[in-house]
Amino acid sequence: MSDADLVFLVDVDNTLLDNDRLIEDLMDHIEREYGAASRERYSQILEQVRSRLGYVDYLGALQQYRTEHLDDPRLLQMSSFLVDYPFATRLYPGALEVLQHLAAWGATVILSDGDVVFQPRKVQRSGLWSAVEGRVLIYIHKEQMLAAVERRYPARRYVMIDDKVRILHAVKSAWGNRVTTVFPRQGHYAHDAALVASFPPPDVTVERIADLLQHRFDTAQAGAARTGPARSG
């Protein structure tokens, strides 16, 4: 497989899809159906699972929560809420248009952390899977899988778009000037001032993903993105 000129690696949660709002909807549903105490307990378990695994595992947290309520058949409906959630309604404005815009410059690839069941469903049901023509990679710690990413999608240059400065810094440390890091300031991680300040600034920062519709990406410019009209396909 010959190297492409440019490949875009695009995160999902709080980059293309408002995952904070999804969690808020889930917590509201739990409180409405099971009470405030259940909401608080599930939230605690979810955070414990996130800390242990490094990503949000809703179904894993639900399974752990169930061990404390083995005789509550209502929990079966909680899983239905997650599996049947209308993910497409939580895409950020312009998310699909941005993927189409980026495709004029290079191949677009979803690169996400997550579990092997819920995260793929989220990507599929939101319309993101088809938007990138099935180029989807989901790992436990994607920053540790860059060699695998390169094998699957070899390129002379990459653009990494992610709401977590920690991830962007890790990728930049590994690939150097071969990658342009893009930081959309969306979601709670991106607005944690102390966390953001603890890492070097990414190459490009935008307030929202739709702002990238005004950017053009030139492989001849190492580590840079230029503002200007979109290039035609």
C-alpha cells in the first residue's frame, strides 16, 4: 500500500459528537426512572470505570451497577435507553460537513477510544461510520496504537483532531512535524483550564468543530493549517 499524501484522524466524543450532553441525558433518565440515589451511584461507578479503563464504558458501568440490584427488572430498560439512543441528534453543528470538507484534502478516518460494543454502535447510529466510508478505528488507548494506525492508513502527513490536549501532545511527541494537531475547544476536558495549561499548545485551536470549514490544509506546510476557502475536490 503506497502512502497517501494526507490522512485526517478524527476523534468522536466531544469532537464530532456532544458526549457530555449524552451523559447528561442518561443521568436525567436514570434519575427520572430510578431516583436521585440511583443517578448518584451510577455516576460514581461510571467514573470509577473511566479511571480504571481510560475511557467511558457505559454498559460496563451498568453491569457493575446491576450487581448491587440483582432483583430490579427495570435495569433492562436502562440498557435499551443506551442502545437505542438517537446519537445523530447529538452531532455538533457542521460535524458531517467538516468530514466532507476534509475529504477534499485527504482520507478521513475516525480514531476513537472506547469499548467494542457501545462505541461502534454510537459511530454507526450517528452517521459517522458511513460519512468516512467505514474507515473507523476504535482502541482502548489510541495514543498507544499509532504504529497500528500507520500500518492501516500510511501517509506522508497526518492531521489529528481531538478535544483532549493530552492525546494531541502524545501524538505530536510520537510523530513530530509529520502531524498537525487540531484542538476543538468543546466538552469538559477542553474547558479544564488547568489540564489544558499542563500541555504545550496544539498547532491549531478552534472554538468549535464547524470552524474547520474555514480552514484549508496543505501538505506542503509542515505542521500548519491555513485559513481560507475550501479546496474543491
